[in-house]
Amino acid sequence: MSRRIAIVEDEPAIRANYTDVLKRQGYDVAAYADRATAMSAFRTRLPDLALIDIGLADDVDGGFALCQELRALSASLPILFLSARDSDFDIVAGLRLGADDYVTKDVSLPHLTARIAALFRRSELAQAPAGADDVLARGPLALDLKRLSVQWNDRRVDLTLTEFWMVHALARHPGHVKDRDSLMRDARIVVDDATITSHVKRIRKKFVAVDASFDRIDTVYGMGYRWRE
Amino acid sequence: MSIRIKLLLVLSVFLAIPFLGWGYVRELDRVLQNAQEQKIAGTAQAVATALHDRARLFDRTPVPLESLEKEHRGSGDAPQAMPHPGAVAEVEQILNGMSRTTSRIWIVDRNLDVLARTGSLHAPTAAPEPEPQGLERIGRWIEEGLLHPLYALALAQPTEDFSEEGAAATLAGMREVDGALAGRLTTTRRTTPDGRAVIVAAAQPIWIGDDVRGAVVVEETANAELALRNRAFERLFTIVLATLLIGSVALTLFASRLTARIRRLRDEAEAAIDAQGRVRGALAGSSARDEIGDLSRSFSAVVTRLAQYAGYRENMASRLSHELRTPLAVVRSSLDNLRQAAVPHEARVYIDRAQGGLARLAEILTRMTEATRLEHSLHDAERERIELGALVTACVDGYRLAYAARVFVLDVPAAPLVIAGAPDLIAQMLDKLVANAHEFAPAGAPVAIRLAQDDVHAHVEVENEGPLLPEGMRERLFDSMVSVRAQSGGETPHLGLGLYIVRLVAEFHGGGARAENRTDGKGVVVTITLPLAVDR
């Protein structure tokens, strides 16, 4: 049975384009133009993944409200925000409301489909036991590349997909400086330098929440970031 | 020249009033002189009328009146002929009526022999005026202490201290007497021999039948008239002076208030807009219902509109980019779909080109929103203690990698420069400055980065050879969407936001940014001033 993806997007052309590409990938796609129709459909049947635009026509923050309602229906359903907005405020707000990730509409379709596939893999394998070959270990850091989950000192660090990819890009070659462009490439996102900076800040905070003495991510000013062994 | 001084100059027009007053007083003087002449002429006529046709009075040489008796006796040259006693009594009676006035009356015959004389030119001593009380005293003090000496300079003052010497002798040959003896009523004015008083005289012929047998001469000083004229002038002058004084004080106060209001308005207007032409704060319009109030209100409106415009300009980039993102996403997703569809090989070339253009568009959009995003991130940026020297050195190491062809000259003092700030933001600011310097500097020329400090500030200077700043743009360079680059479409878009970001970061740290031409005129120096951290 193919996976079912719900797209909530008010712009018809984008909606149709995304529907086409996801269908071609073999997904079952249901597209909605506004919050009300989407929500009534979700009450009847939950999709396997939801791709939600924040601004829905006149409903400026309709996507946020929809995300909240959807999260109330299912705690594990992967939710991906897709928006023309790229302010830190929107990203933080979206993630706080329980979305799994946030991408701007600058994202290319291959990146988007890769992200969707990764989200599915993560939600499916979350419960399965880890295979040793899929784990990248760097001291206290353990990256499960299959489940896309991170552990620090055997404690789970709850990263979004973007953040996971960024940590992976840094930790794969400890001591090497990753500039912002390559971090973006690895994380499959298109954002500006300042947003990369705030992503890194959020990652640090999440690690610090698990271990107050965490200081492995160095900022190399003028160049990028580095994972300290 | 300040408005106050100008108003006072205008007020000086009123100084013409004393001159007009002077003219008026002279007119008055003439009228008074006429009146006095007529009065004494009248007296002379009256006396003469009483003596007309009394031929026996002139038959012999009469003896002078009592008052003259002693004088004549003492001088030893008593006249030989004695007058008729009845005639003397008669003349005495007639002249008695006049003796209380300040006039002197002579009666002479054709030979200029004095038949009778009465009165004195000197006025009787006036009773002292009552001592003034209270305010009146101050008024009097001002009048006598300050004004009178002043008036004394301008006006001849009447005095009783003059000499009548020779008056008796000089009656001979006097015009009025000659005139009277010739049969005409004649009035003259003359000064006393010592020059201290003016004497007005009138002579009336005494007719016996058709013959002139003698003359009545009435003399008076002009002192009374002079005093009257002086008082009129003084009164006028005092009033004008008081009016001028009160007017000047009132005008000065009024002008001070006006200028104070205008100055305040100017200060407010200057404070509302800083040196870079940015609106610092709204201007509270005055509620006064006059022109200055109007001016203040329109200033306030202008500043408000300017602020709105600046806000519009600063937000435009972000709104524009937001609006453009959606159609861009349509194009991008369509192209991505197209690429995955089965398209002929030739078509792929065009898809690639379209995607190349799209990437550039996206880059522009990202840059356009960079400043706005930075503004947002400033709200929750955290400050920490940064050693600026290490940070700048690290950044420059990065630039040496990023711009491999460029030589970077770094000058960092040995002593640590600690500021309280956000290192990411400082690095971002430096990125912009160096990117700018790199673009403007000709190939092969170095870009210099210097760090220095004074008592309270750290200075970061980024210097490059290259084109000078256009005049008049220096202050605006750090504004949003202001660029001095030629509009040639290069690889990377120039939106005039780089230096705006620099300014935002500098201001966030409580510092400032300025751009200047190098003193040798061959390049540009941008200096960032950041306050040093206070040692804990």
C-alpha cells in the first residue's frame, strides 16, 4: 500500500506541481487548498505525512493552526512546514507547534522528496532496533543514519531532520571546517547565512539541554563550523 | 542677527517721535511768544489809554514814583523839576493795579525822561512744593535725578538769576520806544546784557490830541513762557521715553518668547533627524494656534511622513521578497517537474539556463530579506564578552581562504580588546565590510583591517584602495537600499543592504559606522566604533 501524503497549499500551481512530483515518486497524494477542507478530510482519515503551507490565502497563520489540530489528532504523524516565509521567528514557531521540519519554498523538488523520504524512514524505523553498521559514533555522539536519530552519552537528542543532517555533516569529518554553503547542501536546505547560524545555535541548545558541558561545535568566524573531537 | 535685535532696530523708528515733538514744541513756543507779546501789548495799551489826553502830566518833568525816589536821591542827580503832585498820584493809581504782575512798566515822555516806573522783571519766589509721597517720590526722583539733567542739555532753562543793569539807561534808542514815539504799538524781544534771560517788551504811544507825548513801555522776561514750553516738552519727552521703554521691554519679551519657540522647534527638528538623515523619533507638534504652531505641526507631519517612508523602504525589501517567493516557487517546481519528465535533450539546455537564472533570483531574494532577518534576530541576540582581536584574526584567516587572490593586511594590537557583543553578528558585519572592500579594491591591491582603541571605544577599520565615495553619499551609505555602485549587472546582486547590515550590527552594540575617503585620496576607509566592555 502506497503512503499517503496530504498537501495543504493555497497556490494552485505549486499545489499541482508538488502533487505531480510526489505522485511520480509513487506516493498517494491528497491536495487541499484551505484549512477547513483539509481538517475535515483529516478527521475522516489521517495521512501518513502532511506538507503544510503556513499562509493559506487570507488565513495568514492558517498552517500553524492546522499543525496544532493535526498534532492533537496524532502525536507521531510527520509534519513538514513549507513556506515562503523564512524568518527565524516562523521557523521557531512552526517547530514549537510540533512540526518535524521546516523548509522554505526555495527548496528544490529533489531536496523536498529526499526530505520526505527521510521523514518516512525516521518515523517507520523509530521503534526498530539499531543495526550497528548504520551508526556513526564520535565519542559520546552516536548518529543512527537509518533512523536519523542522535544520541549523546546514550541520551536521545531530539533534532529535526535539517538539524540531524547538519550534525552529520559536521561530525563526519571532525576537525574540518564546514562552511555555510556545504552545510546547506548537506542539510538539503536553501537559506541564508544568518539562518544557518540560528540553526547551529538551536542544535547547540538541544545538546546543552542533554549535557550542560557540551561544547563540541566550534564557530570558525569568517569560515563556518567545526566538530571538535 | 537675531530676531530680537531686528525688532529692536525696527523699534528705533519711534525715536523719530522726539524730533517730531521738538518741532511741535517750537510751534507751541511761537504761539506762546505771540500770546505773551499780545498780553504785554494789551497791558501797555491799557496803561496808555488811561494816560491819553492828560496833557498836564507831560507839562513838566515829573518826579519818579516813590520806588525811584531813593535811587535818584542817592545818585545825587535829582531832576530839577518836580512833578505836579496830583499828576503823580494819578499815575501812581493807574500803575498800582499792575504792580502785582511780573512786568515792569515805564512811562516816558518824548525826551525819554522816565515819568514813572513800577514792578520788577524778577518773579517773586515761589512757595516750595509739597514733599511727594510713595510712588510719586520715585517718579519725582526719576524726573529730577535722571531726566532734568538730560533736558537741561537740550533746552534753555529759565533763570531768575539775571542782571537788569543798564536797563534804565538803555531805554534810550530802544526800538520799541522809538516805534512808540513814532506813534506805533511796537513789540520787541531782546536778551539781557548778561545773556541769561530774554526780555519781551511792548511800547504804546500816549496820545495828547494828535501828538505823541510819551510812551508806556511794558517789559517782561520770557521765563514764564519758557518754563511753560519746557514743561510741555518734558512732559512729551517723558511720555515718549516711557512708551519706548515699555515698548522695548514688551517687544523684547515677545521676541524672546518667539525666538525661544523657534529655537525649540529647531532643536526638536534637528533632534528628530540624525546626521544620517534617519528619523530618530516623532516630533510632538505644538498646539499653539499661530504660525509657529503651524510650522511645528507641519514639521511634525513631515517627520512622520519621513519616518513612514524610511519604514516603507526598510520593509519594502522584505515584503517584495516575500511576494516574489511564491511565483518563484511555481517556476522552480515546474522546472523540477519538467526535468523529471521525458524531455528531448536539446530542451534540457534551456531548463538548465532557466534554473541558473532562478538561482540568481533566489539569491537576490535571500539578500533582500537578510537585513530584515537580522533585525529580527537582533531582538533576541545574546551578548557575551568577546576578545575582538582574536575574533577579527579568526575572521581574516577565513577571508584569506575565501578570497585567495587578495592580500589582507591585519593590524591587531597586542593588548586584548574586550567588548560585550554577539560574535556572530560582529563576524557578519566584518564579512560585509570585507566583501565590500574586496569588490572595490583593484586586483593586487591589499585590503587592510586594523584594530585600535581609545579610552572607551574599539575601532575596527577596513581600508581599501579604489574609487572614492561620491560627495553627499557619505552619510546615506549606511541606509537601507542605498548603493554607490554603478548599475552594472554583475554576478552577485547589489541591493545596498550590506552597509545597512553593518550599521544595524554596529548600532546594536551601541556603536556606529562611518565611511571616509582616505587622506591620500586613493581609497576608502570604513570605521566601526564599538564601546569597550566595562570591566567587572
